[in-house]
Amino acid sequence: MSKNLYDVLGVAKSATEAEIKSAYRKLARKYHPDLNKDDKNAADKFKEVSAAYDILGDKEKRKKYDNNEIDAEGKPTGFGAGFNGGFEGNPFGGGSYRTYSSSAGNPFGGAGGFDFSSIFGDDIMSQFTRGSKRGGFAYNAPEKGQDASYNMNVGFLEAALGTEKGISLNGKTLNVKIPAGTESGQTLRLKGQGYVSPNGGENGDALITVNVLPHPYFKAEGLNILLDLPISIKEAVLGAKITVPTLTGKVKVTVPPYSSSGEKLRLKGKGIKSKTAQGDEIITIKIMTPQNPDKDLEKALLEMTDTAVRTF
């Protein structure tokens, strides 16, 4: 029993031209011999879907097929079925599988001018057009190996200052350079450190996605480092010299008398250093009340003259 070409492409008989073309593209990619060198049945399956598309992808041939004027092999049905030598839609010359070359609906390259990249896309075509050809296709064309992916956790200070870390990937130990200022979610590419090409092409790349771990008190904003500085009411009113951390060590800062929560102090050049710029450390003052009751503080505050601090 003759096979149903619509079933071969996995589409309904009512499928549009676009749906038929899309179905063929997916199947052609799936079964193309260059992409299935270890599958002996792939070439036959590829020929089968290509032959189906040669008929269903051509308006006139599809119409004849739907009207039972030609069969699934493109041969005329009824009278004249035995005279296939001059039949334009016959994909089999002399009873053997024909090499597609000039039909307007030809899904192969050949001399017919069919744009094969419309089926496979430009990327895969650039691979097929290199190497030796058989029947209009390039076989054994060098293909780039697959990229290898890796997720790496990096400490906040390591990402801010830059560092190098060793990882094991694809059976190799790689040294990954983390540039200063690397942000969480960034992907670093190591050229040629991915999987080996299956047929002599370039190796794939290693794609390292960085996850920057949070810091107990630092945050990054571009090249600037942000730090909240808790101070007591006494330090806020009288002022104080306080030791604070930076990326490269501790320094002393001066909190001016009568400072308010939300005021900022800037330590110039204490942020992240890139190749072209240097960030700052920005300190935000946070006034903290005592956690335990302080009767002396309460008495002193009650004796203070009320001052207007609101404008609403």
C-alpha cells in the first residue's frame, strides 16, 4: 500500500504551505546524514521526507497528488502510469531513486536554484557548503564542537577585586580568570575549551556563568561599593571617628557631629577598579537606638528642648 505523504511529514491534509515547509525543515534537520553519521536509517528517512516534500511542497504536484493523478512516488496513476520517462513530476528515473536537480519544488541544492538555506537556515548551510559533495550536499564538512556550560560560584570580594579559579570541565582542568567587577549572571567564554568537533572542525567554547555570592555587609552598584554604617545616638550627635571595612582593608572615617540617618560619606577610590575607571566606597549612616532601655538617655532627652525636624 502506498504511503501517505502527509503522514510522512506529520501534517494534516489541510496543512498550509507554511506548515508543510516548517514540518519538512524540522525533519530534514533531524534526519540529515551529516548530523546522523551513526544512524544508518537516517539517510533513508531523509530521502523519504525529502521526496514527500518534493511533491507536497510544489503546488501543482500537490494538487495532482490530492486528486490521485500521481502517487506517493510522483508516478502517474491510471492511464500512462507505465510511461514515466518523460513525466515531469516523476522522482524516480528508470525505476531508481532520482537525484533532484531542477524541479521548482526541489528541496535539495542542485541546479534548480532552490534556496536550500530557506529550509535549513544560513548557519547550517555554511557547514554543508564546505567539503566534498554527493548529490548536491556537502558531506563530512567540518563542524564546530558543542559549547560546554559551567556554573561557578564566586565570592563577593573575588568578583569585585578579580581572581583566577580552577575548574574541572569536560575532562580538563581549566584556569578561569574572573575580571574585577564581574557581576552575577555574567557569562565568561573560554575559546576552544568546549567539546571536540566530531569531524575535524574547531572545538566548541566553554561558557562559564558566574554566580556572585552575597557579602555580609558590602553591595556593589556599578564600580561603587555600598556600605551601611550603624552609629549610636551619641556618635550621631557628638561625631566620631569609626573604623570601617573596605575592599582592601580597614580605614577610619569621620562622622560629623549632628549627622542624620541617610547621610552619606564617600571614600574616594575605594571601590572596584576596572581597566579604565575606579569606583568609590559610599557609606550610608544608619542611627541605631539602644536595644536595652537607658534611663539616663531617656532623662537627658526629656530635658532637651524640642526642635522641629519635620516640614509637614
